[in-house]
Amino acid sequence: TTTEADRRQVSLRASIRSLLASRLALEWLLALAFSCAIVLGATASGVMDRIDYRIQDWALALAADKPDPRILLVTIDDQAVSTEGAWPWPRQRQADLLAAVARGRPRTVVLDILYLEPTTASDDQALTATIAAAGNVVLPHSFGPMSGSVEGREPLLPIAPFAKAARRVGHSELYFDEDGAVRRMPLAISEHGHSYPHLAVAGAAVAGVQGGHWRKAQQPLLIPFHEEGGFPSISASALLAGEVSSAFLKDRIVLIGVTAQGLGDRYVVPRHAGSVQPGVLINAESLDAILKDGFVTPSGATFNQAFSLLLVLVLFLGFWLVAPRYTLRFALVLMAVVLLGALVLPSLFGIWYPPAAALLAMLLAYPLWAWRRLVNVVAYIQREARELREAGASQLPLRSGGFDPVERQVHRFHDLVSAMRERFDLLRTAIQAAPEPIVLFDTSERILIANSRAESLFGQELNGLTFPDLIAISGAEIDDDGEELHFPDGRRFQQARGRFDEDADARLREVLQLHEITSIRLAEEQRREMLEFLSHDMRSPQS
């Protein structure tokens, strides 16, 4: 009979195991919360932005296809400055350049030069007349502080004659990322209720391009920059010298701008695009994206955080469900999928998702979870080893060697388990050697162990069967008292049952031993028949 102290000890062991399970779950939740905090902190602080920019440059390089062949650059380059003189040229000479372009009958001319101040009247009149005669010239404008106000900006338009002669005007503002590079374009800027389109948008409109997903954008869009030297270009000096056929310009979208070293505007761009580009080339890239509807839309901050948190949750579900030997592979594969997905999303769907925050969280999550799980497993091994020694294995010799404390603890636990396994094998051997049928039932009332005599009695392997199954396959009957089994061949067995402690943390519920009493019952039957015969003779009259 199990004593009250034994019951308390068994209950304590069960509580320890439950606490271990709940503690490991708590560790999992805490590690998940820590990883989610890393995601939120990284996205909010921008600490991973530079890594995202590098991945973004690779992704947009993959998304860029060949430049639109309709776009042509007419560059005021080093050769032109050497031939025509220092920049800025007189506006009469600029008018000559524009007239040479216009003779080729291009579809649109984007003159990417700011004309905010007048010069000589004759030069300004000449350029005004040339712009008006072309009929398809687009001029840029910038923004400056609003006069009479501390806040706000107002457009700084070309001088009135030029603005009136031009077909359209568009702003030439750029958007700079935290690292100072230009990667995206504000296609429209709103100031005091007025919307000002970008120079590339105005040029596309004059060229007849009106629609596209880019028109619905509420934020600057990413430009898929081409490799350096992708757009065809001709020097302004060659055009002024008549070295270029007019047919080469027909139906082209021509951008005229300054590219000479030390002149004009030059900006940092992605490395594959040359690292530094003049403004006219950036405008050509933007115009190319408009013509192809090829801008890439950056996902919003809320979506980035939510999706990154979802990826971290998927990782931790893998930690929970995947076998420990495969969790590192699972983490690496998931990180590779996230990185690959970020690289191909712009090409496939025109969307950019910055993965660096999620990758950082996943990179830190695996060692964190592996450490906490190892701590819990070692604690569990120590507790189990202590319980095994308390259960009677304290006298066993245990190994003390090992590379580190974990390996030494594993060795001790292995020795204890091996000793308990030997004792269990000894118990199984004793049950098999018993002279009578013995069956052990588990907590689900199914047979866990049956010796060979029990299987011989019922004629088959018994593991997994229930007691009613035994009655059914043998055809035996239970007597009225429920203590004996009567088999069809006349054999009789008395049941001897013993139940294990229900509070015990074990798989066994009950042991059944069958003691054959066929000869005893047969002797009792014969004795009864003899007594009945003698009793009958004594009552019968004598003759």
C-alpha cells in the first residue's frame, strides 16, 4: 500500500514536470517578445536602414530592364565646354542648341536648365522665340522660402517669357535617403493646396503618356536605376557642329542638361548606376520609369513592422514544432527565403519590403532560444537524475568525465537511465519466467506487458488489447462472482488483480494474474457428486 508520504512525493514530481513544461513555454514567449522588440526598435530607430539600402540597390538593379530607346540625352559635357567655351553659354548659343534639336522633330524636349534670372534682352528674346517655335519644350523650376512667411515654400518658376513659351514646367526637386543617396522620386509636391508635378511627369505628359500606377502614389517612388551608360547620348558640340543627322532625333524624348565635370548638379546614386550621376540623368531614369510604369512602391512603415513580426512568429513556431536537430536549418532557410523574397519582389510585383529588421531579429533569436532551451534541458536532466538516484539508483557508479558541465551531466543521466533500463529488463524477465499467465494494463486499460504463458493461453500477441478483447477472443465466461474465467475447453482460472497507485506518475494501472484452478474445481465437483450419491443411498429403503 502506498503511504501518504509516497503520494506526496509522486505529486511533487508531477508538479515539477508540469512546472518545467510551463517554464519552457514561458521562456519561448519571452524570447519571442524580445525578438519582436528588436523588430520594433530597429524599424523605429532606422538602425538597419543602411543595410536595407544596400539590399534595396541589389533588388532594384534586378528589377531594371533595358532603357527605353525613345529617350536621348543631349549633354553639355567636357567636350562641349572645351569646344564652345565655359558654361553658362550665352542664351543665344543655348537657343542655337535647342533649334538644332527641334529640327530633328523630337516628340518632347526637356531642357533641364534653371532659368530664374534674365540676362541680355536679345539673348532672352532669342531663347524665348526658339522655345515657342519648338512647341514641346518642358522647363524645370525649383522651390524657395515663401516671401513674407517664416514657414512654407513657393515655386521659383522660370522667368515669365520662358515660362509662357514653354509647353509645361515641372519641379526638379529630389528625395534624399538617410545615407545621402537619391533612390526615389517625388512625382508631385503639394504646397499650400497646389500640386506641382515633377519635370519627368511634365515631360511624359507632353510626350502623350498620361496613365500608370505611379499616378496613384501618395509617397515618393523608388527608381529602378540602370547600369552606368545605359542611355544613348550625344554631345551638344556634335549637334551644334551639324555632325548628327536630324533623323536620329525624330520622335525621341530628348533631355538637355549639363554633365561636364565640376558643373551642374551631381548626386549620389546606387553603386551599380555609377555612384554619382548628374541631375539630367536622374531625370532620364525617372522618365524611363514613367514610360514603362516601372516605379517600385515602398511598403509602408506599419506593414513593414507587421510583416516582420509575422516572420519572427513563423520562426518561433518552427522552434516550437520542428525537431531541435533541424531548427538551425529551418532558421537559415527562412532567413534565405526572406532575403530572396525582398530581392525579387520589386521585379515580380513592383513592391519593396525592407527585410533587415526581421533578419536581425531572426539572427539573434536562434542563439537566444538555443541558449534558453539548453538551460532548461540541463535543469530537467539534473532534476531527473536526482529523482532516479532517490528512487534507488544512488549506489550506482556514475561517470564524472566530460568536456563541459553539460556533457558530464549527460553522462551521469545516461548511466542512471541505463541502470533503470537494466532493472526494467530484469522485471520483464521475471514476469516472463512466472509460472502463470500475467498481464499488465496501462492507464488506458490496454495491455502493456504480457508474458508468454498469457499469450499461449489466449493464442496470440496481446499488447494493446483490453480485458473485454481477451474475453472475446478466448470465448471465456466470467462466473457470477466475477472472480473466475471459464474457458470453453473446461479450464478454469481465478483472477488475481492488483491496482497501482492512481496518483503515481507511471504508465501502469493494473496487474492481472490468472491462477489455474481446473483441478481444484474438478476435485470439488467430484466430491460434491460423491456426497450427493452417499446421501441418496442413505435415504433409500433397504431390501
